[in-house]
Amino acid sequence: MKAIIIDDEKRARVSLSLLLQEYCPEVELVAECENLPEGVKAIRKFNPDLVLLDIEMPGHSGLELVDFFDEKEINFSIIFTTAYNEYAIQAFKLSALDYLLKPIIPEELINAISRMERQKSLQFKALAENIQNEFFEKIAVPSGNTLILIKISDIVYIKGEGSYSEIYMQDKSKHMVSRNLKNFEEILLKDKRFLRTHKSYIVNFDEVVSFNKSDGGWLDMKNGNSIPISSEKSSLIMERIQIVKR
């Protein structure tokens, strides 16, 4: 497991590095960075599995990290490390794996790394479950320590939220899962019912009621919601409508 530390305090970087060496030997530290721009460059260079990220740093807050990346580029987990607990809610809104207060307690670091490994294991199992059946009717998605089996024909649309996605179902229920929209695109777009209409949305076209071309365009869904359309997707929508007419 490759990891990067981003922290403006050298003493904090050294301390965390030593903790990883002693208590988490499965973690390979590939870079230590003293500010966010350096960290962004290191992430793009080394493609880490994990970023251990301080929050209060000169120039940029660690909470700004995701602003430097497109959704498809965020394929790493984040553990925030900070001396201030008031940032906890903001950190978890950014889908942080964990939030560790300085000075870092070894047991809490070990637990955070173990949690990441369990999540990765569940994601691989879910992907394997999906790939094994070429003509699948259900997909398996991770939720905590559980795999949820979802019937794909019951999906209305999926909304991407950073490294998480919200799956909206016909029965009005909603599932928040720790996989980005790109993961669902690779699986669902093999089914002609599904189309990515926007950088944040995949839509089940069987659930579309109407296509409104004003104000940039959107799709009205059977559940009453409206889904925006990217300008470059309008032609694909029209092609899909023509296919439905035939």
C-alpha cells in the first residue's frame, strides 16, 4: 500500500513516518510533502492508495485537496491528521477514511489502516461479483462491512459525490456507497439502458419521462426529479430518443 504524507511541520512528518514504519509495515511511504501544491504533484506522480493529510497549513488548507482533482482522479483514500477537532465534520463530508488527532495514538493509526484494507477488500469482491456474470441483473456494492445486491433495472439514476455515489431507486430509497461514478460507468454502460448524461450523473433511460432542451437541457424522471445534461451529451440523448422511437 503506497502512502503520502502532507504536513507543513517537519516534526509531524517525521513522527508519522516513524509510526508507520513501526506499526504499519504494510504501508510504503513514497513521499513526504510540506504543502498542498507539493502534495498534489506527488499524488499525480506516485498514484498512492492513501494520503495522510494535515488540515491547517500555510497557503492552502488540507480540506482543499479534492479541489485540485477531477472526479476520475480521486482513487486514493484520505486520513486527516490535525491538532484541531473542529474540522471533523468537514473532513467526513469530503469522504475522509478517518480523522486522527495529534499527537497520533498508534492504535488509532493501526485501526484506520485496517479499516482501509477492509474497504478495499470489499470493493474488490464487489467488482469480482459484477464481472463474473456477463449478463448480470444485479450489481454488488459495498456499504460499510456489507455488500448490497441491487437490481439494476430498479435503478433510476446514480449521482456522483466525489469518491462516493448515491443510487436512487424506483421505490424512492437511496443508497450511499463508497465508489465513485467512474466505477459504475465501467459496469453499467455495457447495458444500453444506461447513459452518462453529465459528469455527476448516470441515468437509466427506461426511467426518463421527457427531455427538455431549454436552459442547457435536462431529463425529467419518473420519480419526479430532473437530471442536468452536459452540452456535449445532447446529441447522444437525441440518438437515444431516436432508438426508442424505432
